[in-house]
Amino acid sequence: MKLSEIGMHRFLRIAGVLIILGLLVEIVSLLRVHPLMFVLFTLVGVSLIGSGILVYLVSLVLAVIPPVEKKG
């Protein structure tokens, strides 16, 4: 997957959406006191935020790697 094909702004948008979704899930899970809400908080919320952070870090790494030029 090349960064020039997708663009860094797309990676950042995806990372932002994942982090916001994770925060929304965590807010919803804090509204009720129930054992399943803790599971929702930990499994869904934390994994969404973690995947958003990973997408952000991958976009930084791909922005640093120079594109490979094909010779003749």
C-alpha cells in the first residue's frame, strides 16, 4: 500500500474516526454500572482506541519511507 495512492490525510482521518468511536463506546459504557459494561469498555473501547493509535503510527512511518522509483 503506497502512501501516495491513499494519502496521509486519509490515514489520519481513519485514525481519528477510530479514536473517536472508541471514546464514544467508553462514554456509553460508563453510563450504566453493569459487569458487561466493563467488558464493553475494555474489549471494544480500548481496542478501537489502540487500533486508531496504530493507524496513526503507521501513517507516520509510511510518510518517512521514500517511494521506490522504477528504472526503465
